[in-house]
Amino acid sequence: MKPEVIELPGVETLDLVVRNVDGQGVLFTRDGKLLGYQVAHVGHYYYDGHKSERVTMYRATFVVQDMKPDVPE
């Protein structure tokens, strides 16, 4: 199972890396920049698929202060 990459015109696509910081998984961009507003102690690993198709996934939670609604006006 290969993840789908969504490309948007004018928006840079970044590779993400999960790193262990004080026992917690934390997301960084491939060039080493920490992604901001990650909520502590909520990122976790989980598995998707079965047997040979099983892949390790990582889920993180972020604090969002201002977010535009995705409902068309």
C-alpha cells in the first residue's frame, strides 16, 4: 500500500520524518525543520494492512488556532 501524494499548484510538497525526542515521536521535515504546534504525548505508531502488506504508520495531532472552513461559500 503506497501513500497517495497530493500535489497542489504553487504549494511545495515536503517529505516528513518521525524522530524520537525524549521518548516521543515528533514530526520534522526532511531538511530538519520541526513542525510547529504539535501536541505533546499524542503522536503514536500504528499498523495498517495485513501480513506482507502491513506498513507502519505514524499519527500526530496539532493545535490549530485559526482555520478557514472547508465549506464553499
